[in-house]
Amino acid sequence: MAETTSQIKYTKADFESENDIRWCPGCGDYAILSALQQVMPTLGIPKEKIVFVSGIGCSSRFPHYMTCYGFHTIHGRPLTVATGIKCTNPDLHMWVITGDGDGLSIGGNHFIHAIRRNQDLKIILFNNKIYGLTKGQYSPTSELGKKTKSTPLGSIDNPINPVSIAIASGATFIARAVDKNVKHMREIFTRAAHHKGTAFIEIYQNCLVFNDNAHEKYTEKDFKDDNSVYLEHGKPLVFGKENDKAIKLKGFHPEIISSKNGSISDVFVHDENANDRGLAYVLGQMGVENPELPVAFGILRCINEPTYQDRLIEQENFAKKQKKQTLEEILNSGDTWVVK
Amino acid sequence: MTVIHHTDKKRETLEEATVRFAGDSGDGMQLTGGQFTNATAIVGNDLSTLPDYPAEIRAPAGSLAGVSGFQIHFSSKEIHTPGDALDVLVAMNPAALKANLKDLKPGGMIIVNSNAFSEVNIKKASYDKNPLDDEALNKKYQVFSIEISRLTQLALEGMNLPGKIVDRSKNLFALGVMYWLYTRPMETTIEWLKKKFSKEPQILEANIKVLKAGYHFGETTEVFISQYEIKQAHASPGKYKNITGNEATVLGIIAASQITGLPVLLGSYPITPASDILHELSKYKHLGIRTFQAEDEIAAIGAALGASFAGGLGITTSSGPGICLKSEFTGLAVKTELPLIICDIQRGGPSTGLPTKTEQGDLLQVLFGRNSESPIPVIAASTPSDCFDTMLEAIRIATKYMTPVFFMSDSYLANGAEPWKIPQVSELPKIKVNYRKEKDGFYPYGRDEETLARPWAIPGTPGLEHVITGIETEQITGKICYDPTNHDAMIKFRAKKVANIANDIPDIKIVYGEQQGDLLILGWGSTLGAINAATEQLVEKGYKVANAHIRYLNPFPKNLGDILKKYKKVLIPEVNLGQLRLLIRAKFLIDAQGLNIIAGQPLKVSAIYEAAENLLKGK
Ligand code: SF4
């Protein structure tokens, strides 16, 4: 993370650009933008040191609506550009905005590799399970059987779970949030901002035009609590409208138990710092790949590992200590001869 | 073989020679050739090399497909090419003989490892019987059958080395023989071996023994009657070293980085024949040079472009297939007007094509291989050492005009070597780079009046926060803008900015020949050497011929049209189907003729000479 300066006093308005916002009225993107604009002033980072990089898609317009430096790149490639920026100037505070199509379909390769290298980037993936900007084709996160413009008889592709890929790639920070829960989003963004290394955040975002209510199980008052479990480090996984359900691990299989009857010692206690990727994987799958369980929101994993930039600088400093060479010495090195 | 001592051998002085070392790709022919090159450089000969190796790392031993060759042309006069035909062919096995014999001059020398001419190997090379027993061969050429494998074993007798190691050092025996034959010093190779095997004293000792054994064999055996000498070439005074195109490219990048103070980020994905630039540049971490081996070609250019946005010198290196993958990002670099160097080290195509062979087939691709109007300056190196100057020039243009630039080289330049007069640091071109700092009057697309460049305002600069995008943007403000008149204006600004660079590049000059005449031979890139040599011969023959060479392929030098008009005919030799010719014909409406041989090899001097002569004679 970039150095913080206590003198800087920003408000949310300092991060609101004067550009007209071109998202559809009511789009979930607005809430995400607003949450991030609220978090920015609390970080104490000079605005000029913050860079937003995006690809192509509805969400990728994001940098235009902030007042920081921004690079709105091409489809699927924001992580590559962000990598180059951060490697050239590790002092910058980098946010990457991508979507399910941009990040996981055309940009899937970069997604894996940026994460495995632990690039010091905060990646927010807006998952609306649809292609919005191209007007409604199914995306890699669309469910099997999904009927869209390009799948009139239903999709025959299995969907992928962004969080599972992030874990498989070794992400050091993984979180999930939903656009309607702004307070929670703010907490997650704040934590991500302070994480050193790749921070991957999947946001369930509603596209009201092409895939309305795709995430209503987790947003509608009547049933969201029964379908969501909010993770807290060191706390048992308890959920439900009445706070009456809990998750227990049977081997690798999570099960729902009643938190009233079951002994609390059986309940799975969340440890976001667990080095074992398996636990985070189990949490990430809940509700997505096994729908009878609740979906886990919050920070699935947060561990400390040297970032790509740490290693880059360390290696460079080592090399600088080992060897000093002027341009003249370099040009004149090797087997040379003199003609008189 | 009986060895008789001959210390009083004839020493003949020659003006030049062309030698090719050929063997299995596992035989170390590239190393052997490289060592011979270094020793030749130390002698002070002018030289030019052509490594030629198969795409397969280790094709089946003894097979024709697995033959690897290294050719060197050296002279006491100035030379331009690795040579059309060979004076000496060193063949380490039958396949090497078979694959290379066609290039040997009649009467030329064949030096073979006769131990490798076993029945199996002879069969593998598709010979019916041992070619060494063929009378016709012995009549047409001077064949020197040497038991290189056995003599190597004898030299190492008693050292108790594993057979594999003994066998592997036989190329040094051949090298020793060649050192003696052409009176080259062994010191550079001995020094090199000492470095390479500093931790394995036994292997070091063995290698030096074999090298010397080869040398002494040449000296003492009755096989060779004469020894040859090629005197030092008359070069301009100064310090020299041998350099390949890829090495010169790397030094150009390093020099530009030191001159400008810009931090380099090379984004690259391994691809033949560009990978050596990545390997070599990654050795300079101590200068703060950063190299990033990306997950693919796209990520490689993406990272480089990100580096440019952040104020670095973003560079990406590749070859044709990789350039295809980079084209969308190249368009983004055009639209966002950021300095970026894209190196295309061309190879045979289309598709995977001939990864290790040379070609000039990407010219139209780099000029036009993107959607819409996407103008980019393109400059091409013409000799291995010219890669250094060309890279500096590419970086000057990119940073001054805020534009991506294509740097063109090819497999022949990349791997070929020539002596390079090491420049004084103080004589290197000054390249000044200014980041925008002032807040007042800052607009992301506010252009410099002279260059039309937009300001380079890098993240971290207070007050200059802005967003760049691939979407069309408004003139000056850089805000997203779909207005038709604005788009028309922006398309034309981008075109004009690049076209105007013509005011800032040197005029094209006649390289050799008169300022007007019957025929101009026009080239670009790595054909320079062969065209020069052909032109010299044509002029000597009395023809009114001259040659000119284009470094700046976009924009063209301003006087190019004037030069073309001064000759009755124009011949454009290219290792493609006539890509420059298409451009010249379209732009200058002249009936330029082509010589187009796309064989994965550099053009031969004789082919250019013949084409020119035919054209002059109206054939
Ligand atoms: S199409 Fe969907 S995702 Fe895109 S702006 Fe409209 S509502 Fe939002």
C-alpha cells in the first residue's frame, strides 16, 4: 500500500467526478461506486497515488467516475496493464475493476496469473452473471440452463465460481459481498485497501436490465438471512433470520445444523488466516456449487505473503549490491580489440 | 593415419574466406562457430556470421532434420554478408555433409569427422553408400577425412573421463584444426573455457587438451599442405567487439534507459528468435532494468503499456505470431498516445512458419495489421550492430512524439554477428524526456504545437489526475466523446502526428553508386549487406547502378520520392512477396520491380546481381 499522509482530509465528494454516469438507472454498479467513494477518504492516501484500471464492460466505466488516475483498457486485459503500472511504480495504490466476462472469460488467463504472482492489486469483480454491455448474452458465471439471447434453449455450459479460481490460484485475500449491502461492502473495501498483495473481491451485482434479481436470494429481506452467512474472523458460522442455524464441517462437507440444539463446539469457527487453501475453498463453494447451503459473504481468506513487488525490489536491491556498472563499462565489456 | 611432422608448411595469404561448421544440433556447432568468430574478431578481420539451426532442440541424432550450421565470412577487406558460397565445410557427420554440400564452391575443402561415417549414420543421411568413398566427390572437392572422434579419445586417454564427455568435446578438436588452418589464436577460447568450467577443472583440462590436439594435428599432419592467413581489415580506429543483432538491441535499450533516466520494463513472452533479448536484458537488474516474463504475448504488451502510462520505458519483444496477438493492445497504445517500443524480430511465416529462419514478411502487418486508422512509426535495423542505433532512434521518436513505435529486426540480424565499433558514451544521441508537472493549463490531450504530442502526465503527479481510454475521446480534454466531427478530427490528428515525424528524420542517402543512373536498388532491413555487395560488383562492371536503404518505413524520409525519380528503373529485393514494393508503387506511382525469394535465408549477392543485370539488359 502507498504511504499514508495524515494531513490529507478528503470527503466523498473529492472522489466524485463530474463526468455523467452512464449506467442504467437502478444498476447495482451505483452502490459499489458510492461505497468505494466513501471508503477512499478514510484511507489517507493522496489521490494522485491512486490508480483505477479497468477492462471493457459496464463495470469497466468505473475509472471515469472517480477522480483518481485511471486507465480504461481493452477487453479482458486490465490486470496486465495494472501489473505494468505497479511494477514501474510500486508506490501507487492500484484498484482493478472487472466483470464476470472481462475477468473470467476473455481475461481468465490473466486472472490466474496476476493472482498467483500476488501482484499488489485490489481486484473488484462485478459479477452480474450476464453480458450487459453487449446486451444480454450468458457469461461464464451464468447458471446451467440459463436462457439468454445467445442461448435461447438454455446454456449448456457449467458456470465457474470466481472465488474458487481465486483460491486455486493462491489469492492471499479473498472476499465476497453483495451490492445491496453497502455497509458490508465498505468494510470489505477498507480491509482490501490495507491488504498487501492481491485482494480479490467478488461482488454480486444486479443488472436490472438483462438479468434482474439474479442475486435476490441474498438481497431480499424475507429470505436473504437464510441464504447468507456473514463470515467474521474467530466467530462461529451462525446465520438465519432467527440466528438459529450454523455450519458444521463433516470432514470436508459443510452441513447446516441448528445452533440452538447443536453443541457450539461442533460449529465451524472461521479462521481467515488459515494457510490451508482447502478451508477457504469449502467456504467459497457453499451455496454456489451446493445450493442447499448459504453463500458465504465476507473475507474468506487473508494471509500474509510477500507481494510480487516485494520480491521484485528485493531482487533488484540484491543485484545492485552485487554489481555496479556504468554504461561505458557495459558497452566495453566482453572480448574487445583495438584498431589503431 | 601416420603422422609426419611438417613444420615447414606453406603459409598463403588470402583476402577472404567463408567457412561453415555443420553437425548434429547436439554437436555444439553454434558454440564452435561462435568461438571461431571471436578469435577471428581478435585477428582484426571484418566478418559476418549466419547461424542456421533447426527449430527442434534435439532432432533425432544423425538425421538431416537435425543438422545445425554456423557460417562465417571473414576478410581483410570490408564485407557485407555471411557469404554466398563456402570455401570450407566442416561436417561432423554424413547428414551435415549431405545438407550443406550444395553450398560449397567447386574445389572447396571438406573437413569431415570420418568416425561418424558409420553405416547407420550414412543410412540416416539417405546416402546409399559412404560418400567419402565416392570418387566424384574427391574429384570435385578437396576432402580431408580426419578421425576426429578417435583422435579426441586418444588425446584424453588416461584421464578416465566418461565416454559422453569425451565425445562431447570433439567439436573442440575440429575448432583446433580450423584455428590452425586459418592461423587464429586459441587464447579467447581457452579464456572462455576457463570461465565456463571454473568449477570443473577436469573437464576444463580435457577441453583445452582437445582444442590444442586439434591445432597441433593441423600443424603436424601431412594432410594439410598449406596454412592460410587473412590479414587485419582496415577499419577506422577505435575499440571493437563482436555483436549480434539481439545483443545490440539490448545495449540500445540499456543506453536509452541511462540517457533518458527512464526505468525500463520489458514485458515479454518467450518466442524464437526474440527470446535472447529477454534473456540478455534480465541480466541487468542491477541497473534497475525490470523484465517481466508474462503469461502470454498479450499480457506482455499490456504490462509494457502500463509501464509507459506510469512513466517508464515500456518495451515488448516478439516475432510475427506474437505481434498478431498484440495487435489490439497496439491499437490502444495508438489511441492513448503513450510511448511504447514493440520489437518484431521477424521469422518465416505464416502461422508458426519457420521459427528459426529469417524473413521480412511482417512489414505490412506492423503498418496495417490493426482495426481502423492506426498509424505507427516503423523503423528497421539493417545490420546486427545497427540494431543499437535503431533502438535508440525508436526510443527517441516514441518519447518525443508520445507514440508506440515498431522496431523491426529479423532472425538473420538477431543471430548474425559483425564487428561493432564501440561508441563513446558522450557521442550517443541526447534524448530528453519531460513529464508534465504543471497543473495550470493541463489537458490530457492538449497537444504540443510542434510535435502534436500530448503531455506525459504520470500517476503520482498531484493535480494531473486523469483517465485515459481506448474509447474515442474529445480533442484537448480527453473525455469520452462520440461526436462525429471530433472523431474525424482525432483520426486526422493521429495521422498527422505520425506523418510529421518525416520533418525530424534524416534524408535517405545513396549508399553506393552515383546520384543518378539507370537503376536504383532499394531495400530495407537485413538485405543491406547483400544489396551493398551486389551494387559494388555492378558498378565495378560498369553499370550505372546505385543503392539506397530505408530505415524509416513510416513515415518515409521526405526526399525518397526525389531519389526514386533520378533512376530509370527501381529494383526492390525483399525476403517477402514485395511488401515495400507495394508501398513504393502506391505512394510514388512508379513501376518498381521486385526480387522476392522467401526461402528462410538471407538473399544472396549473386541473386541480386543477376536480377539487377537482367533488369538493366531489359530482360
Ligand atoms: S446493462 Fe446491466 S450492468 Fe450494465 S449498466 Fe445497465 S443495469 Fe448495469
